[in-house]
Amino acid sequence: MEAIGHLDRRRLSGLRGVFTDIDDTVSTHGKITAEAYRALWDLHDAGLHIVVVTGRPAGWCDHIARFWPVDAVVGENGGFYFRHNGHGLQRRFLYDAAQRAEFRRRLEAVRERILAEVPGCGIASDQPYREYDLAIDFCEDVPPLPRAQVIRIKALFEEAGAHAKISSIHVNGWYGDFDKLTTARLCARECFEIDLDVDKEAFAFCGDSPNDEPLFGFFPISFAMANFRAFADLVDAKPAYIADEPCGAGFCQVARCILETRRTHGGP
């Protein structure tokens, strides 16, 4: 990771879009500041594709796709993307309703084991709005757990044969073959006719936690917020750059770099 001040800003002049996480990337301690939301609008108004890539549930993503200045939302760590095309909401699930129901059924046993073996954790308050995964809260609406307990939650998911990722607030576990990067690729291809494997230099990614690792490792222009340092030792594929500020303030810094470069050098 390099400090954002070491970035050669000419690399940003060819950007066509930004993929970004939400929690503790755009948001700050559970709130989206006016400045961070303005930064999203400014990027959107500059003509960039904006795609949110989050662990948050389908219910939240429905709202975000409809009301935020974004082109699409990848949710539940890649289980689907939603896109509002001006005529209605397009929902693209990787697995059908029957498969999703079976995944949730299998997660019930995992849920009971985690709650029994990791005192102090809880079921995430947004769980009723999820289609695929089980979200275990370790600091959003419960007192923060020690890191060893957070890692134990992840291990219990994996012992049950599920995928698991740690975010800044939850451990998400799911069945099915996908992650944030899988569906970001699919979304770019189906929504924008862009092959990210060919055009990855034309997009930046912003994130803050271990569940962003697939995207940190994929995008040459990737940014972590300063709060990522708390998780850096859990991540092998590090972001290219790290902002000076945490959470939404860091996102605003990244947005300013992109927008100032476009004003100076132009953009596609």
C-alpha cells in the first residue's frame, strides 16, 4: 500500500467508473455524511459509472439502486446485482429462489452453532432483508467483540462448508459460488458491455475491510480508507493506495483526486 499522495494522478485521467463498498468506506460510524453523499453525486455528475459493491442485504440494495446516484448495486457479497434503468428495477440473481431458500435452510444450523459458541455476537439487524447469506454482527448493534472471536465466527462458517468474509461490522457466510468480484464482472458486462478483465485500468475501487480483498487484488487502481489498517494483516491482496482519512472522509479524498484530475486532464 502506498499513501494516496504518491499516486500518479495521470492514471486517473482514463477512468470510466468507480466501484465502491459502503460501510466505513462511504459511511462513517453508521452514517453517510453530507460530504460523502455529495462526493457520490459529484462522481455521478462527472459522467462516471458508479457501482456499489456491498455485503448489505437485498432489501437495502433495492432502495440504494432506486434512490442513490448509482448505476447498479452488487449486494450480499456478490449474490446479485440490482439496476434501475429508468423504467423499473432490474434484479439479477445468480441463483434462483428455490436455491436461495435451500442455502438459507442450510445456514440455520450454522447460525445456532455460532450463537452458542461465540458469546456476545448477534444476528445482524438487517438479516430479515437478506436473500442468501447469514450476517453475524460483531460491532454494529452489539458491543465490539475481540478480534479472536471475529475470526472464530469466520472459521465456524468455513467448518460448515460455507464461504465467509469479514466486513467492518459483520461476518457474512453463504453457500453458492460467488464473491464481490464475480458479480462486479458480471454487472459490468451485462449493464455496460465492459469486459473488466480487459478494461480494469478504466475503473477504480474503494473499500475498507477483508471482504473487499478480491477487488483490491483485481483492480490496479484500488483505494482503502485509513481505517483499513486495522484489518491489513488479515488481507493478502492489499489495495494499491490508502487514503489519509478514515471512512467517508477518505472516500471524499479519493473522489477529489479523481475529479480534480478530470478537470485538469479531461476524461473519457
